[in-house]
Amino acid sequence: MIAALGLLFGIIAGLVFAPDVPLSLQPYLPIAVVAALDAVFGGLRAYLDGIFDDKVFVVSFVSNVVIAAAIVYLGDQLGVGAQLTTGVIVVLGIRIFSNVAAIRRHVFHA
């Protein structure tokens, strides 16, 4: 319940204050959001499977975001940022859809 309230509070605060993302960080924001979504769906899947651990979730959440941003940053420095960004999105997208499929099977027994 606390997580849902925190999410609701965060959405409302974002709408009210409308923060601007610095231009230098804009390429990394979509990657960070997708990495965070991967951790959230993984945590939900673990919760439904009865193996959720809050410490593992926090470490997974932070490490997913940091590693994904670091890969994209490294790609920018090497001049292949678009290719590595695409790679990160594809890998995390596959994981997200895999977790959502497992959640769907668990919830709907299908």
C-alpha cells in the first residue's frame, strides 16, 4: 500500500511541479525508465510467485538503472550510442514482456 501511495504522490508531484530534465541527461531518461519498469515487473512477478525480497528489489531497481545508463553513456563515448541504446531497449523489453507474460499466467491461470 505504501508503494502505491508513493507512486501516486510521485505522479501528482511530477504533474504539479513539471520538472525539466537537463539537456545532457535527456538521452538517458528513457533508458532509465525502461530499466526501472523491468525491475518493477520483475518485483511484481516475484511477489506473485511468493519469493519477493525487498532488498533484492531495491538492489535490482538501482542496479538496472545505473547499468543501463552506463552502457548508453559508454556507447555515446565510443560513438555507437544509438546502437547500444537499441540493444538495451531490446533486452529490457524482452525481460519486461517475459515478466508480464508470467504475471498474466499467474493471475488468469492461462
